[in-house]
Amino acid sequence: MDSSTPTVALCGAGMIASAHALAARSMGAHVVAVASRSEQSRTKLAADLGARAVEYSRLPAGADIVVVATPPGQHFEHAAHALERGAAVILEKPLVLNLNEADRLVDLAARHGERLLYAENLAYAPVTHAIIGLVARIAERGSTIDHLQLRTIQPLPTWGDFTTVEWGGGALYDLGIHPLALAVLIGRAARAGEVVSVESVLRGETTDTHAEVILTFASGLKGTVVASWEGAEVPCWDIQVSSATDVVRAELLPSLSLEHNGDAVALPKTTTSVPMIESFGYLGQMRAFVDDLINHRTPFMDAAFGRWMLEIACACYVSASRDGTSTPVPSGCDRTRSPLRLWKAD
């Protein structure tokens, strides 16, 4: 691809697909097609975007980039379909349904020039860039990060099939994958190394609706992640990182803010009509991927990173099946099982 304004097709017609469409249009890209299992959904979104409504099999429908925002159980099939037909792919989180599919997708992405971006949008958010920059500078001064906490607490979504067995996992797999990714990025900036083991407690009936995880990094740093669909009506997403000399605190929801040692840190002003598209990284993600494609670079968030997130998540579900016992990452689990099936047997 040699154009900074590519054409985009949507594989999925839900809320997240719409967010990607807004990001594409904000940078001047044209959405040319929308596919969904629901004819009504694809027809409506396509009409709103001035695009064609098509069946999945018709993708990429001439588009340079296909955004895959379908349920996780369809991610591998839809991503492979687009890659094998010459399109680049933005693949929503969680990467795929199980680690076997993740292994195959990493190989497939490599064979197709690493033209797949794992859509951890928060990795491209201005607030995340600012946090990582602050943590890196603290570490450079020789101050050891000794506290890391990330929380994503909100009510159960009122749309989608998130609580079904077929989804593959619950609050940790679908929502908690965000703070897990940010914890990994912050750990790297803090010079703590990679996550080497986890301890996890989950609760829920059919699937997990609340998760509490302790991540142990190679340096010995222990970070905590809480991901919950049992929260109050107003969501709470926040991050706290500290050392003996510094405290960095960020709030993503309900309002966006960043502090360093109690002082507010200015964040870039948004320029789009829907600020969330910019402040939560969707626009930065789309721009970065287009630039990667033009310059033949592997994306910062690539298939291998998505697989690493799934390795950590699967280890968490294994730990929960063992009453929170410390579990190494990788866990050596059955790579054909979904995270949920690693916690609760058939």
C-alpha cells in the first residue's frame, strides 16, 4: 500500500467496528464495505457510512485494510480470509479463541509481511504514551518501580454475547486484556522485564464476571490487575505506578486525567468530533498502521504481542482453576482450549 488514505472494510458491524470506522474517516480514509452476520446491522451501518453491505465471503471487497471486529471465535477465520486475499488486517482483541489459533496466526502474519495489527487501542492512546514516558524517566534515574496497579471496573455490557461459553472467556479475557497489555508495556518501561508468573482468582457462574490477578515480573515487581463486570453504573478505569520517589496516577474513566507526584500532567487536546476516538487511541492506531504499511514495518502491536497477551490470560485461567496457585507464563496449558475451558472443564 502506498497511500496515506487507504480504503477500509469492516468485518463486523457493532459498536467497536463503528469506532474503527470513525477513526478511519477522521484521517480521510474511505470505508467501502461492511460485513456482518446480521443483514440488518450491516445494511444500517453501511448506509450510515456510504458503504456497501456485503457478506463475509465478499471481503475484502477491494479494501486495503479489513478491520475484524467479530466475536473471538471467528477472529482467526476472518483474519486469515482477509490476509490470504491481499488485504492488511486490524484484528480486535482478544486476538483469537485459543493459543493454537494464535500460533497459526503469528505464522500466517509472518508469511504475509506482518500486515496484521493487534488492536490494543490503548497502546496508542496519548495518556498511555505519557505514562510510559514518565515511568521510563523514573527508571532511568535509578528509582525502582515497586507498585503497579491497574483496574477496569464497570457494569456488565448490555450488548453482545460476552457471557456465553462460545465467547471463550469473560471479564478477564475480554475486558482485562486491556490492563494486562498496559501492565506489560509499563513493566518494560520500568525495566522490570516480562511477566514470568501469575496468581489469579476468578468468580462467576457461566463465565468470569470478576477477576483479580497478581503479575510477577522478571525483576520481582508484582503488579495487580482487577477486571470486573460487577461494577457500579459509572465505570472506573485507573492506573497507579510508584517508586520511593515518584507516583504516577492516571484515570481513563469516567474522566481522563494524569498526575505525577500530585501535579496534573497536560495531555494533548483532541481534534476530532468524537474525542474518545482520539483519547482512547483508535485514531493513533489507524494512523500508525497505515504508516507501517507504507514503510513496510512490523506494527508495534503485532500478532506476536497479541499471542503474548493470550499466553498471560491463559495462565491466569489455569491459576484460577488451581485456586490461585502461582502459574508460570507460558503455562504449558492445552493450547486448543479457550481460556474459559482452562478454568472450567467441559
